Amino acid sequence: MRKALAATLLLLIGGALIRLFVSGEYIYYVKDTMALPMLLAGSVICALGFVGWWSATSAPTSQTRHAEGGHLPAVAWLLLLPVVAIHLSPPPALGADAVLRESSLTVAPAASMYPPLPVGDPLILTPRDAVERVLYDADSGILDRRVRIDGFAVPLEGEDAWYVARISLACCAADGVAYRIRVTGVPAPPTDEWISVTGTLLAPSPETADLPIPQLAAETVGPFSEPGNPYD
Amino acid sequence: MSAPTGTPAQSSDDTPRPRGALVRVVRDPLFGPGVLAVGLLVALLARPWIVQQFDAPGFSTWSTIFVAIVVQALPFLVLGVVLSAVLTVYVPARWLTRALPRNRYAAVGVAGLSGAVLPGCECASVPLAGGFLRQGVPQAAALAFLLSAPAINPVVLIATAVAFPGNPEMVLARFVASLAAACTVALLWARFFPERLLRLPADPAGGGSRRDRFRATTEHDLLHAGGFLVVGAGIAATVNVVVPPGVVDAVASQPLLAVLVLALLAVIIAICSEADAFVAASFSAFSPTAQLAFMVVGPMVDVKLIAMQVGWFGRRFAARFAPLTFVVAVVMALAVGAVLL
């Protein structure tokens, strides 16, 4: 009985990892480089579960192994929490709520030199590009160009302005960093809606000196289909 | 922070069984887990209701981060558990002990340096260190490995180099400070704390064929360490969601306080050692020494690790080992930072 329960638990855990791999939903939680290790780990756990089932049912009685019978640690049952959550309804990717919980952004530039701005009107940027160019590469002429930024909407309570944002992961969703631009001039779309907003970038306003968030004087805002990987 | 929950580290039911029917049900090893499982299922089925009761978007952010930490850590945990079971079952006892130098200092140094070989994060090193201990490796050496492996392996060092472009001193500083802290903690522990504080979980596989023992060991270790990983992930996700934005940035300009705050932050947010360099780099308002402290402390002491150490080595061990490690890691980061950064 105990062995069968342990085996079931293992199958649930391994199954959860494999399920995330097959459905592609793992992308909400980890980088795509983790996909293969995750599948491998899921398979190993499932294999252990199958062998466990087999040995639980094929052992004549559990009498001979009773000594190891009491060893399923109670804390193991906590594994049900994330596992059942994954099987029943996987939590969504981080969105507006996570952006608002992030501390102010002071990310060092990823590269010390940026390539010249590409051609195109409007210039299409991710929120991350826009933030980095405005804060660390303002001489590139980014502030004179018409730009289009794609991301999800983060309405701000009690304000006309809103953020267009995207979250970037280093490793998993626990270390997500939000890149956001404060948008004015067009009404805020619903929370977490993916949009594409066009306008002119401005340096962070002095009022928000401790929050170096670039601004966008927007002209138009339109729908944008959610990218396969919601993170940047 | 030392004993994150009231979960018993080990439920020993070797006491003689009473005979009454009700008592037998309650004493049954399945009773507690059964109650827990039913409770969890009810909680999950009632999730829509729970979500309504609490701040819904916050709850959703919490569960995403919670699941993410578990999903990110499980592959490394499996790697560590399987390697540890191979050690326990297939490597002849005392073989590792004989491979280590006899001299204690040399043994600790070798064990600390060999941490560089394990490519992974801290979730793999706890079970592996447990495997070493089952093999009879001296405590000091196993602990040096436990602390150094997640911090100085090539994957982590490369990630650090990428996160701090044009700043190779940071990589060197991280390597030196982490290795020095790991060896110092191990030696201090061996010198000042009695060995019996560390209580290994019994090798679950008593007899049987090697294959049986391998299966039983991996199953037990995976479920045991996995359960504690979930406890740690829950705490870390809660801190992630609850700590108000900007709190940390406020102290960036005060040199010593900044180091301490980033070191404490490393403990409570418990990010994977492969990712912590990117997070450290994002604290650009802080001094390089504070960033270094974040990267030295994080792989050695964090809530997730403490929970797993409670599970593997006992609560009494973790309650002393974690604070000791924290202090030594911060001191090493300060010293190395002063010289190199």
C-alpha cells in the first residue's frame, strides 16, 4: 500500500514535468533551455514510479519488506501542491501584477556598445530595447524616432498613464525582471492585454527620478497577438 | 529562518504499536499523509473560491513563481539524487574516503575544489553531500563540497562572466570568496561543533539486491528532498510577492548596510545559483562588494536550501550551520571584495 502510494506520487510528479513539456506550458516558468533536462527528469521520475508499482504489486506480501514500510516521509506529500496545480490548472505566465510588484528598474546595460539603430518607421522595439536605449544609449537618436513597442498593458490605478511591459527571465520566473515604459496620450487597454503602441520616446520624467522609467507619448495603440514565449 | 515550518524532519515510528482500532488508525504511517493529501485536494478543488478570497492577481503571481521554482529545481534534484544513490549503492564503502587525503585541511581543500566538477545548482549538492556522508566521507570534507559545488562550478562561473561583461574580476572574486568561505565553514564546523548534530536520514534500503536498494534509495531521497524543496519554494515565492518594491533600493548608498541587505535578500529570495549573477548585476545601484556578497551567500544559504538541509541533516544541524555559513560568507565577500573589486 505504502509502496503503491509512493509510486503514484512519483508518477504524478514525473507526469507533471512531461505534461509541461508536451503542452509547451513550461515556457511560463522556465527558459526553453530547461525543456530537455525537464523532460529527462520527468522520464526518470516516471520510470521510478513504474518500477515502484511493479515491485509493489509483484512482491508476494509486504511482510518481508516491512522494515522499510514506514519510511515514506510525511513532507513528501507537499509535492502534491505544485504537481496537482500543474495537472489541474497550470498558473499563467507572469503579467501586470508581477510588473507592479517589481522594484524600480536599474538594470545595467547588457552590452557596453549598442549597434546603430536599424532603419524603419516606426522603429519596432521590445520594451527591453526601448528601456536600454533610452537609459544607456540616448545619443543614438532614439528620442527623435517614431517607435512601436509590443508588450502587455499594465494600467495604473488612479492615473491616466499606463505601462507597456514585458518580463525577462534569467533562469526561471522567480527572477523575472520587468521592462516597462510609461505610456501617455492614449487610454489604457485592459490589464494584461497584448498590445502594440506607437509614439515618441521621452527620457524618464524628473518626478520619477528614483524610478528610471522611460516615457512614451503615444499616438495609436492596437492589438498584438501574444508571442509564443511571453517572456523576452 | 532556521526552521521554516513545523514539518517533522523525520517521522520515526519504530515505537511498539498499540492495538486499539482507533489508535492503530491514527498511528498508521499513512494517517498523517492521508489527512494532508485530502486537505490539499480540497484546497485545490476550492481554488476558485480561494482565489476570490485573496487578492487574486497576487495569488496567481505567487503560484506562478512557486511552480517555477519547483520545475526549475526538479531536474537538478533528480541529478543529485541519482548520483547520490549511485554512490550509496554501487561505490564500495570507504572508497571515497581512501581517495581523499588523510590530512584534514588537505581533505577539505580537495573536497571544496572538487565542487567545481558538479555542473548544477544547489538542489543537486544537498543529496550528493548526503551520499558522501553515507559513504563515510568525513563531515568537514562533505560540508566543504556541499557549500562550494553550487557556487564555483563552470556553469555558474560562465553565467557570472556573462552577467558582468568586461568585469572578469567579479568571476575571480566569486570563485575565491566562495571556495574560501566553504572551506572555512567546514573547518570551523569540524573544530567547534560535535559530529552528532548532523543526523543523516537512515539509508532506506536495508537489504535486497543492488537494484532494489537503488530504487528504494532514489525513491525515498527524491520524495524527501522534494517535499522540503516545496517548503522552500513556498517561502521564497511568498517573499517575492510580499516584499514591497523599492525597500531594498533605499539602502544602496550605505556601504556596510548594503552588503548585509543584499546578503539577506539572497537568503530569502532563494534563486538558483545559475541565475543569481543576473539578478546581482541588476542591483546596479549597489557596490560590487554587495553584489559579490549576494552571489557568495545565495548558493550556500537560502530558505530553499535550509529547508532541504533540515530534511537531510536534521533541524538541530541546520539551526547552527546556516547562521555560521551566513556570517562566514559575508565576511569572505567583504574581505575578497576589498582586495579584488
